[in-house]
Amino acid sequence: MANETLKAGFDKYMAGVEAKLAKNPERANLEPNRLYTPLDIEGFDYEKDLGFPGEYPYTRGVQPTMYRGRFWTMRMYAGFSTAEESNKRYRYLLANGGSGLSCAFDLPTQIGYDSTDPMAEGEVGKVGVAIDSLADMEILFDQISLDQVSTSMTINAPASVLLCMYIAVAEKQGVSADKLRGTIQNDILKEYAARGTYIFPPKPSMRLITNIFEYCSKNVPLWNTISISGYHIREAGSTASQEIAFTIADGIAYVEAAIKAGMNVDDFAGRLSFFWNAHNNVLEEVAKFRASRRVWAKVMKERFGAQKPKSQMLRVHTQTAGSMLTAQQPNNNIVRVALQTAAAVMGGTQSLHTNSKDEALALPTTESVTIALRTQQIVAYESGLADTVDPLGGSYYVEALTNKIEAEAWEYIKKIDEIGGAPEAIAKGYIQKEIQDSAYKWQMDIEKGDRIIVGVNKFQQEEEPPKNLLRVDGSVGKLQADKIAALKARRDNAKVEETLAALEKGCADESVNLMPLILDAVRAYATEGEICGVMRKVFGEYQSHTAL
Amino acid sequence: MNIVEGVLNHSRLALAKAITAVENEYDNAVEIMTAIYPHTGNAYVIGITGPPGAGKSTLTDKLAKEYRKRGKTVGIIAIDPTSPFSGGAILGDRIRMLDLTADEGIFVRSMATRGSLGGLSQKAGDAVKLMDAYGFDVIIVETVGVGQSEVDIVKTADTTMVVVIPGMGDDIQAIKAGILEIGDLFTINKADREGTDKLNIEIEMMLELNPEHFGWRPPINRTIASKGEGIEAVVDSIEEHKAYLIESDQLSKIRKARIKNEVTAMLNDRVNRYIDKNVVATSEFDILVEKLQIREIEPYSVVADIVGKVLR
Amino acid sequence: MSNIRVLVAKPGLDGHDRGAKVVARALRDAGFEVIYTGIRLTPEQIAEAALQDDVKVVALSLLSGAHNTLFPKVVELLKEKGLTDVLVIGGGVIPDADIPGLKAAGIAEVFTPGTPTGNIVEFINANVK
């Protein structure tokens, strides 16, 4: 009855608007409806669709009090040049109110090459810190107590090696593995689909991942063993719905692999974490965060029968969208990042990295990183956005958008199930193609003027080339080469050979958990390239099959 | 640099430029091909075709590597369709074949179909001859089995292989008529997928019905090209087919037919172009068409008349 | 008919291929024949692919900061192989300060973030030999 009156009122409103439109037309290309009312969320059931924070289906957030108790972890992704340089930046960030570390490794480290490998030419220390052995890792965390800080590491194909290095550094500090808190990204599927730092073929890669799940559940219980990442899928050009759909499909594949390896879902699912992008459209992003929690909770409860609440919670780290930074008028990026931060906070993220204004041009300077960190602090302490739980819950628009994104995500998940799961959908190029189509459409929309990016295709102005960009000089490669040479001269090379031989044997036997063997090699100061070299030898290398 | 000398002296750059010359119909193309012709006829030509997504490129890549292991040099021509909308093309096969670039014994060339009137068969045939003259032992021509001109290209190979994958559903019916009958051998790729046995039976049944393969029963191999599985057996089958062709004296017959086809196509092409230029593109022809439209004249006499004049 | 062939390539270890793929498609839609190599190429692989496919243009994309090493290396290898008239262009996260050096090394033009694909098409059409 109420709805009928409302419907009549709504029709009257729309008819009334019609007359006005002739004189004052609306902007073109507006996707949302003009106005949202209860009509758009018909059948809305508070208890079923939202529930209370910290309760199934976690739409409103995974903790009961969210930011009223403690703010999200302000975790700035950093790392460049040598371990010495990066250690300085980490200690600066911690001293200035950063509450966790996030390590960026250079590409040779991410792809399992030593800095001296010919494939590493030109790349050493460029997009992150160069780590070749435990010796570098010791320097990276010098004067940082690993029982006091949580550390996130963006490392995938060689995640096992870097995690073992972290464990070994902790041992030297007298910190036992069960005290370590942090995350390894460890999400190989999105590397095949969107990010590109794969090494091994899918099967041994999935084995390494389940080895890590199993090892950590017993030895490093507070560690987040994977950060299933939509961030890079979004950066590669996907839509919001695709971001969460493809990522949750990847998550389903990991859970299935672990169950197939004999693990009980509730023994590892609580340590799975996610990684979202905070993009430009604030309200769409808030809806995306909310929808993703609801989808994952249902997946875990209904599909996998997970009992523990922790297993059903989608806990998420967020980074603001790097691809939305513009090289033009870089100061505008500060505003973009602030809005993206607002979206992530209203969306209920557990931790956040904010990008710096100059990252479309180079790695950020200390000054620009500081502004990015301050942006989070301003949102936390001044904006009021963090003062109540899920502040947009109940907004007709946001609830309708949450429903829409959830429905689109289910549609994709269903399609991927039909194809045979995420690994198969990636092998067939389906996911890549969907992402590419979205990326191409985005670019064409900008070029046609259907989408406005301030300073890029509207409000352009002549500007001076920006000054004071961070430069990583070319000598890092040489420095690392010297360090490796010195290391090889002083370490016990017989011990290295022995541990590598044991690892090779273990790789060939699928029933062996490789983590203890990798840890032994790391402790003996085998280099990352040596360890990954052994695995490359046994496992082979993945070759991409990208089609356009 | 003299391109012909370059090709004959194993200059990769000269080979690349020579293929461009025939592909773009540069002025020197005929001259190059004329000089090259006596040096051809030595390579063994393998055609590979199959529906999109069958993994032909990956398979080609693996076959080439297997041939390299057996001491043979390999030239590859990978043909991809031109977009009918823009005239552009994405020649994506490079992605799979890149690790072959480090090997001097391998040369990979992409070609776009550039529409059906571009004389693709002839251009691909010329590219094969250039690689042949350069001295490659084996030349693989790989193309999607969708258009007639693509099928024509692989049909003229010494050995033609059709690649299929399980789970194509009704697609197999659609392509059956087109490409299944041209296969000297069949490869079921992605053979770890469901439906492999069923597909195997279907192909066997089709071969039973096909009387053209007297004396040679096309073998059906199974591969998982992405993992390199089953590749050696495919090369063995190709070599067996080659041995059969030689023993049964079929090879020279095939090649004779190929030459006949080629020359016929060249003639047709030349005549077509002549007619396009000297007949169709003239104002007299427009007038004829107008008269035809109002039924003042009829086409049969018009054609007889023109043929009489042109082919005097 | 002489269609312009373009090799779109990603040297180095950088996996960010969104830009390269968008450019490859845009060039295809502008009527070019595009050979896309995928990620993680050595300069040698790029130069050899450019030779075998006899392309007129090599378009390099790199976001990792290794451009000052890898772009000039590609140009050098192309020359070594006798490909003297190939137009080499680059794009990615490249600071303005690096552009003069890259141009001096033989990169004809550098396209930074925000460049409309139409500009790349125009540049190729105007400069290809």
C-alpha cells in the first residue's frame, strides 16, 4: 500500500521533471538513475541483507565497532633502491604515524632473479627494493622490531622465499615465528591474468601456495597467507564488478586447492585476506566494498560450509587507484587520493595505502609520501567519516548499487564456474579479454569526451615540467652485484649446495611441503635467484598466452 | 644490398625485406621471385589449420622446437585475419613464438589476410618460396581454418595437419565439411579435456566415410601443446607421411598439382586485374551496365563480346 | 596496398600491459598491422622480431623506470641488425627530464600518461618512412 502511494508520488515527480528537462537538460552519460527511493531496494531486508557489523553477511563491516575503537592500519607501500635506502624510508614512515609496513620489491626480486641476472638489466632497485639474499633482508628491517610491527609484502611467485627470509630475520632478532604479523600477497592467479610477475606454471604455483597455507597454519598462525588481489585487475582496466568477481573467483580456486590438498576449510580460511582498489567513483566504490563482503560471506558459508565467523569475513587492504593519477597538473592528484581515501574508509577497509601525487611520473619523494600519509590522518581525525560504522548504510542509492554490483559479480562467478573455475578461465584468456575490453572502452570514452578527466581532456593548461622527482640512480645494480660477490665469498658454499640439493629433491616430490627446505636454504644465505633457479629447473616456466 | 643475393646467402634481413616486397607488391617483387625460383623446391612444407582457439600457434611453436632438436631449420609463416572494419590486424602469434627468436635456425613471419582479394594464397606461396630459397629445411604455414583462402593455403602443403580440440560442441559439424577432409593428419590438442575420446571416434568415423585417402590412413595424435606433451609423435607422423608420399610417388604429384594451382591462380589474378583495369574501370563499361539495367541489351552477348576482344 | 606494420613491445620485466594493449588495439582500429609481443622481452628479442616481421615502427612501453637502459638498447640492436629506417617510439611512466636523452639515443617520440591514442596514430602516419 505504502509502495503504491510512493510509486504514484515518484511517477508524479518524474513527470514534473520532464517539463523542466526541455529547458535544463541533464548532463549526458549519467549512469545512475536520477533519484533513488525505497522503490529501488524493494524487498530490502535489514537483517538478511545487512545485519550488524561483525555479523554475517558482514555487509556493514567485519568488526563490531569498526573505526570507533581503532583506525584502519595506515600502511604505506614503499621500497626502492637498496635495502639501506628503504630501511631509512620505513623508519621515517613509522616515526610519522604509519602503523604498518608494506614492502615494494623491485621486479627482479618479484620474478626470482638475482640483481646480477642478465634479465635484471636496468630494473634493479627501480620499482622497489632489491633483495637478493637474507643479508639484504637483515638490512631492510634493521632497527625495526618484527614483533612490534605488521608487515605486508607484495610478493607472489617467490612469496615462499621472501616469507622465509622474514622468518629468518625474526629468528636473528630473537622473535619466534608465531609472533609475526603481516601479509604476503601470494596471489598467483591475478599475476597470470593482470599483473605479470609469474614464474612457474599454474600447478606448481598452486602447490607452493597450499604449502604456505599449511606451514603457516602450524608455524606462523597470525600471518595472512594470501592477499587475493583485485587491485591489479582494476588497474589493468576492469570495472568495479569485474574487480570483485574475478578476485572472488580466484579466492574460490585457492580454497578449493587447499581443500583438495587435505586441509580443513576453517583451519586456513581465517588467514585469507583481500586487496581492493579505491577508484574515483566514491559511492560506487563504497558499494563495491559492501557487496564484496556479502558475496564472500555467502561463498564461504554456503559453498564451502565454513563455520568460523573469521572464515566468512572478507578482510581487506586497500590502495588508492594508481592508474587514476594523472601526469598533468599532478597537484590535483592529492584531491583524487583524498576522495579515494574517503571511499575506502566509508567502505570499511582494514588497512590503506594512499598513493602520492607524483606517481604518474616517478616513484614518490619523501615530501609527497608525507602528504599521502597525512591525507589518511586528516580523513581519520578530521572528516568524521570514521566516527560511525558504515555511514552510508541505508542510503537508497548505495544499497541499490550494492545490490547491483553483487548481482553482476554473481553473474560473472557463475560464468567462470561454467568455464571450469578461475584457472581455466585464465588459461582460456576469458578473464584477460573481459578486462581488456573494459580498459579499451575506458580509454575510448576519454578520447570521445564521454568521460572527463580533469587536466587530461578538459581544463588542460600549459605547465612547467615537475621538479624534484625521485631518481633511482643506475648504480644500484652495481652495488647489489658487489654485495652478492662478497656474500658468495664469505658464506658456507657447501652448506648452500646441500640445502639447494635438498630443495631440488623436494620439488620433484609433490607430497613434500617445500617451506622448511626453502627456509634452510635461506638460512644458509642461498640467493633468491639460486633458490628460484632450482624451482625453475624442476617446475619449468610459465609462458603467457595473451590474445588481444 | 641485393635482396636476391642476400636471401641466397642467408641474410635474415634480406629475407624479411623480400617477403615484404611480395606482400606489398613492390615493383621489385616479380624480379625477386623470378631470380629466386630456380633455388626453390627443396623445403618440406607443412600446413597447419584448425578453428580459432585450437592452440595452433602453441603447437606450431612446439613442433618447430622438436624439428630443431632433430637438426632441421624451420621457417614459419603465421597468418592472421585482417579486420574487415579497419583494415588493421593484430598478429598475435608473436606472443607464443618469442623464445624462438634467439635461434638462428628459426624464422617467424606474420602475415595478415588483408581481405580476400589480396591474392593471399599467392603471397603466402611466394613467402614459402623465399624461405625455401633461403634454405630452411621445413616450412610451416599456420592459419585459422575459417576462410576459403586460408584453407587454400594449407591445402597446397606437402603435409596438411588439422588441429581440433574437444568440447567444441556443434562447431565440429560446421568445420567438418570445410577443413576436416583436407587433413593428412589430425591432432587433438588440449587432449586432457573431457570429450577427447568422443572427438577421436568422430574423426575416425568421418575418415571411414572419406574415400580420398586411399593408401594413407590419416593418423590421429593427441597433444597438450601448452605442456609439450605428444609433440614428438606428431613430428613422427609428419615424417611417416612424408616417407609415404615419397615411396608412393605422391609427393611429386602433389607438387605438380601445387605448381599447376599456383600458375592457374597467377593467371587468374593477372586476367582479373587486366579486366578490372581495362574493362570494368572504363566509362564504356558503365554505359553497358546502364543499358543492361533498362534491358536494352542482355549480359550474355556482352560477356562473349568482351571475352572475344580481351582474349583474342 | 602497403599496410604499416607496427611492433608493440614491452621490454624488461614490467608486467603493466594495460597501456600497450590499449595502444595495440587502437592502432589496429586505425588500420595498422600490429604485432603485439606480450610482456618480459629482452631488447634482443624485440629487435629480432622487428627484423623478421620487417616492421616500420617499434612502439615500446615501459612503466618500471628502466627506460633509460632498455629503450636505447633496442635502438642500438635494430641498427646492428641493419634496420636503420625503423621508427622507434616509447611510452610509459617517463619523467620529462629523461626525454631529451631518449631522443638523442634515437627514440623518435615519447608519449607520457594521458596521451590520446589518436596522437600516436598521427605521429606514426606523419613520420613513418
